[in-house]
Amino acid sequence: MSETMNALRMAVETGKSVFGYRQTAKGIKSRAVKLLVISSNAPVDQANLLARLARENGVKVLPFPGTGWDLAALCNRSHVISSLGVMDAGQSNLLDRAG
């Protein structure tokens, strides 16, 4: 799992990502997001809606085992991140790992 987390960090640093419920939902709807990452403590209604949008638009979903603070730390952010959308994985192999 740590290799996947390292790939996620690399994707955020070298690729293009959007953070937060609204931006991620908008990216999924426009088919720009290729991978959805949801923290373990994301609000249930938001997580369910994002997961449904992802299924409907063929977006891969990666459940993040940690909290929104853990995800924020991994992404080098100073605010809670309940969800993020990866549009371009940059130099990482995250999209292959997410399966």
C-alpha cells in the first residue's frame, strides 16, 4: 500500500489534480478526472455521490485508508482533503496501480 501512497504523492506533485468535493465532482462530470481518491472519513453523502458519478463516467476509485488530514499531509496541503481527483498522473504510475 505504501507504494500506492508514494505514487499518489508523485501524481499530486508532478501531475494535475483537483481537491475537494465540488471541484472533483465537476472534473468527473466533465470527464477530466481519471481517478477519484476518497478519504475514509469523507462525509457519507458526498462520498456516495462521487462514487456514483465515478461509476457512471468510467472513473477509477481509490479508497484512501486514512483521514482527510492524512490525505492532506500526503498531498502537502494545510487543509483537510476529503476527496481529490487526479486528471494527469504526471511521472507516477498511479493510474496503472489503481487498476
